[in-house]
Amino acid sequence: MTKIEAFEKNLIKSGISDADYIEYEKLLRRVRGNDMRLQHVYITAVQFPKKHYEQAVALIRWGLQKYPDTWFGTYTAYYDIGMIYEKNGQYNQAYGAYLKADEALGEDHVSYRQNLAGNLMWMLLHIDKFRYSVKLEKYYGQFNTIDNFAKAFINNEFPLTVARIVIDLQHGRINEAKESYSKALSMSSPTFISRIQGVLNHHKATDNLSKNTPECVKFLKNLKL
């Protein structure tokens, strides 16, 4: 194990102090290029335990300031900030970070924007307490254009299904909303097997639902369809 690997392992275990920032900067001087330095930072930060999530976000922001990079590094750093906030129920902050990730894409990189629309859609649903908005439908439309293979993963299919309930209800499509509601409840079951699981079995991987937040559970439970 190299010195920087040992240092990062300790950061992940114990969090980061002011003195650690100074030492980390020294160690990162041995890493070639801002792209690799920033990569070290965000890969380390996303492994911080939940109790240190604010430190993880601060570390990535420090990396963005110290090691300005191309669109990909900037996009990934802000995306990871969004994921950290999302996992800790900080939906407004996550939405803001995902917007910054979207800015980093510029006018290009369509496939990244399609996928990011799913994160923005899911955060907006939580921020608006699962109420309809034009912006929600826009994000839904963008995310729904991902390829069918990607769409089959449960953490893509489930948010799309929940968003479709909200959108169909807004437009008076009650039968369609009921169908999506039934599907969402089925997908929420711990015994549900995703459409992609058969493929993943060959790779010894499992497609588990992680997007079903307490807020979403409450929304589905209180919905009368």
C-alpha cells in the first residue's frame, strides 16, 4: 500500500481534520495532473461513513477549488456531492449539486444529461412532496429516453414509475395512474425480482431497490387509487 493509499484509508475511517487537508495536498502533489488529483479526492470522499457526510462534501468542494478539471471531473465531483446529500435525505442540497453537474456538461454529452435527469426528477419529487410540476414532466421526458437495458434496472424503473403516477394523475389518466401505482407497490416488495436480474445472475450481482425513500413510502401508502 502506498503512502497516499494508507492516508486515504485513514480518512475514510476517521474523517478529515484541518491538518489532514495540508497533508493531503502534499501527498497529491505526487499525483500527475489535476484530473487524477480530483479523482483521488472524490473517490475517497464518497466512501466516508454517513456520520461524516458533511466532511465528505467539504472535501470534494475543496478538491474542486484546488484542482480545477475538465467537464468530466467537474461533473463527477458535483454528481458525487449530489449522491452524498441524497443518501442523507438532504434533497434540496442534492438537487442543487445535480444542477451544477448538469452545468458542467455544457451543450454536449447527451447520454450523461439523460441519466442526470433521473436524479433531478427524483429530487424534485421529494422537494415538491410528490406534487406535479412542468419541470418534473420535463425531467421525466428526458430520463425516459435512456435505453431499454438501462431502464430495466430497478433504481431507474422505480423512480420513472412513481413519477408516472404523479404525471398521469395531473392529466386525468386515472387508469394509467392506477396501473403505475400497482407496479410501484409490487416493486417495493422485498421479494420483487427486477427485469434485469436474470442477466446479472451471470455476473453474481443483485439489482436491489435503494430509491424507495421514507418519503416515497409515505406517498404510496397515503395514495388512494
